[in-house]
Amino acid sequence: MAVEENMEVSSGSPISFSYLKKFNIGAGVLHLFTGILMLFLGLNLEWSQDVYSIYLDFQIISLDPFEFLVQPTPVVLFTLTNIGVILASFPLMSALAHFLIAYPLNDRYVANLKKGMNPYRWYEYSVSSSVMIFLITFLLGIWDIWSLVMIVVLNAMMIMFGYLMEVLNQYTEKTNWSPFILGTIAGFTPWVVLAGYFNAAISMAETNPPTFVYIIIAMYFILFNIFALNMLLQYKKVSKWKDYLYGERMYILLSLIAKTLLAWIVFAGIFAPF
């Protein structure tokens, strides 16, 4: 107890490390509940979708004169059927991360917070948010395996630029924004691709989608990227964000609220009856 109290005093923050431990445990419990419920519902609902790879098919039309035709040919690589399990892994990974931080990794977590960083946050986000962007792109009709791979990798890179932002700025008097800028570019690119696919889909449709579809896509974008705003406020030291631990608590709160809403919106979109 004495060690913990010394840690809290040395942080210079009204937010104690013991409070953050309890906050992580609470968030972990709620994520765990969501994950178990989604796993149960997902395993009891039928859903499947083919995943494709598109190859170029060369066809010789004539030899004299020589003419050939090149056209894309989609080939089914596999059929994804356990989407409920994949979706449930999103909150379950978050729950696991919170519990690890609260218990076996708590001393390291506190030591890193004192230096103005939390690497475990970025490790977990790089995996869990990549699962979510995969599901969002899948829901919006991107079923080409290599497009999915590029989107997932770009998203993971965006998250690791957040990790790099914290690592670099431990040693600078003036904030180095280059990781934030590069991460923004990496993270924004998948949404440009998503917008392109969605725009192509609605332009070919006979009727325009209802307004709520646009609202849901806007919610995807806002909820998915609101974490960048927290980092911006943290490094700009705006109001309460001058305290790094306040920003850390906001990350935990955002993780709980935004991830839960995202998970249920995607769940409803995938399993909605047509």
C-alpha cells in the first residue's frame, strides 16, 4: 500500500493509479459481458459470405492479326461463416487487455504512465481496431482478400504511429507531430477506399439508400476516429488534457463507449434480416 501511495503522489495528478486500476477492471468487465453476449448470439445466427481474389484472365481472340482480351475474374478463396466469433473477439480482446493491465502488467503500466505513454494500449488497439475495420469494410461490400489485407495493415500502421508518437515525445521539449500526421494519412486512406466502394454501390443502385444508412456510416467514421481527437487534445494540453492521466482515463472511457457502440452497430448490420 505504501508503494502505491508513493506512486500516486509522484504522478502529480488528481487521478490516482489505484483509481485507473479500478477503472480498467470495470471497463474489462463490461467488455467481457458484451463479448460473451455477442459470442452467444453470433453462434446462434446463420451468416456466410464468400471472400474473393480477383485475377486477370488473358484470352487470345485471334492470331492473325494478334488480338487478346484481358478481363478480371473473381475467384472464391473461402467462405467466412464464423463472423459472430470474429465480432465477439473485438470486445473480448479489449477485456483481456484491461485485465492484463490491471493485474500482471500493472507495475509496468504505472511506470509507463509516469513517462507519458501506455504501449499496451497501442498493442491492443492495433489488433482489435483492425478486426473492426475488417468487419466494417466487409459489411460495406469489400470482399476482395487483397483489398482487405491492405486496409487492415494500413489501420494497424495507423495505430502503431500512435505508439511511436508517445515513444518519441518522451524525449522532446516540443511535441513532434510527424507520427500523428503519418498516422492520420495511414488511417484516413481506408476510409477513402470505403467511400469509393460505397459511392460506386449507390451509383449503380436503382434506388438511393435510406437516410439512416448514411447516418450509420458517419457514426462508423466518428466513433472509429475519435481516439485521434483525444491524442490531439492531450498533446495540445487543452484544459484537463494537460494531465496525461486524464487523457489515459479518456482512452479507457472511449474504448468502452465507442467500441461497444461500433460492435453493436456492426452486429446489427451484419445480422439484420433482408
